[in-house]
Amino acid sequence: MVVTGASSGIGRDCALKLAEAGAIVILAARTPGKLEETIADIRQFGGEGHAYACDIADLADCDRFIDTVLENHGQVDILINNAGRSIRRSVQYSFDRFHDYERTMQLNYFGALRLIMGFAPRMLERIEELFGRLPARSDPPRLVRPEPPQRGERRVNLEGPGNTSYLQVAYHAPAAGDPDFMPMTVLTTILTGAAGMNLFSSSPPNRSSRLYRALVETGVAVSLSGSMPAMLDPYLYQITATARTGNSPAQVEEAMDPEIERVLEQPISEAELETAIKQTKAQFAYSSESVTNQGYWLGYSAIVADTDWFESFPERLEAVTVQDVQRVARTHLRRSNRTVGHYLAQGGGNR
């Protein structure tokens, strides 16, 4: 194993740890004296190490080092390019010091790349020699163990310091690839507002959402948010509310539950559906307007479903009906499918 910059700091500690674990370490640095000190320490506990002076910023010296190591040791299994330098001077004080950047690139990039290109051919030959004859195997079947249905509502009360109490309710929610995910997304927009499309983002304040009107506008709570991130496996739709001072989480829950029951019992209106779809599409457009965000979502979609999940998002959203929304509400927003948490502030500190 070759470790550059091994005369001090991380490189030296790395070389000692590797040698202690049984590796034959080849140390490289500009200062031979310090390298010999490291070799002496390695030999104290019975390890094997070899020191070579090499200026990694000098490409000709890199070539000499590569040839010498391969001639003396035959092969290198692992290369750790640790040698490097940094520029601590601000750019505004470096306008006349372009050579600082040249030296940094020469050591941190070109020198490291020279070693990689010098050692890699023999490494690849060795990999082929050891593993090339092993037959290729197909991917093993994906083992899926669905979570069993929840048997009844679960409740958690937590007492702690602070002056603010909270209510959090979590319902089991469908995976991103589930046909219920898109209608459920529309339903969450209706209840808590259209959430940002980035992972774990909560919904922004949405004064038109049902639970905002029922909890915040009535003065029971001071804030409300909801989130249902797209996941490979079934996850959660979480509703979080901050109780107004003087109100308890139980009072917030008492004001919330009738709205949940209403969406289970009564179909939403076509106008409310149209508004929710527009709000959700707006969040989708905002979250994917840059090339960076589009790349993020294509990659993320390939993980949780497939790339078509992202590309067809607006069309599948438009296909959601009033009946779809009520169906997923009755499926996923049952009391027996949720866990309710109350944080009960006890005063005497901040939370």
C-alpha cells in the first residue's frame, strides 16, 4: 500500500494504522529523515514499511518513484494520495501570487493523477488475474417484507422543558410508486398545503388549507405544517401543530379531528380539487426549475420509483379525481392507521 505525504499528520497516522493491521506500507514524502522515523515506529511493533523520498509536485520525480516501487515490490494494491497543500491567503491578497495556485494544482491534482496513471495499469492486471475468471452472476431478487398493518391508534405523551407544546400526528402513507401516492399528495395539499418537493420539506404556510383554517385562524394553534416525502417504501404523512400559549395539544387535536373526519365522510368539491392540483403543480415547477434540481429529481426518482415518475408527475397529478381523494382518505387517514404525539411543555427552560 502506497501512502503519500506520510512523514507527518494524517499520512503518518494512516501508515501506522495500516502497518499495525498487517499491511506492507510504502511511504513517500519529500523529507527522508521524517520518513525514517515513521519506519522505525512501524518496525517497533513488528510491521513492515519502506520509505522513498519523492516530491509529488515534480512529475519527473513521480515517474521515478513509480518505476522504483514497481521494480522493488512488483505491484501496488492500494494507493492513498494524501500529500497536498492549501492556500491560506485570501484571494484579494494573492493577485501577484499566481504561482501559489500553480503549485497547489501541481501537487494536489497533477501529481496525484500521475501516480494513479502510473500504478493503475498493474493494479487492473492484478484484479483481472484474481477475479477475471469468476463467472458473472445476476442480481439477487429484491426481498420485500411489507410492514404489517397497524392494529389501532398509538399515542405518545412526552413531558419536557419549555413554554411551547406541540401536537404531531403521523399516518402510514403510500410509497412513491404506489398508485395511491398521487391522490394522497393532493389530499395533503388540501389538508396542510402544498409541500415543497425536496426531501423532508414541510408545507409552507397555506392559509387556504383546511387544517390551517381550523387550527391557526381559530387561535387554537400558532403554526401548522405537513409533510409526506416520496420514498421507495411506505412512509408517513406527518401533521405538526404548535399550540398557542394556554392551549394544550389535546385541544389542538380536538380541533383537528373533525376536519379529518369530514374528508373521510364527504367528497371534496371539484373546485377544491382543481385548486389543490394547481398548488401542487406550482410547487413541483418551483422545485424543478433549475438544471441542478432537475438532475436531482431524475436521480432521486430512479431510486424511489423510476425516471418516468418525475417526468410524468404533472400528467398523473392532473388525472386525480374527487373519488380518488376520498378513497385514499378512507384508506390511509383512519384513526387506527396513525400515531399521535403530544409534547407537554413543563416550563423552566427552552426547547
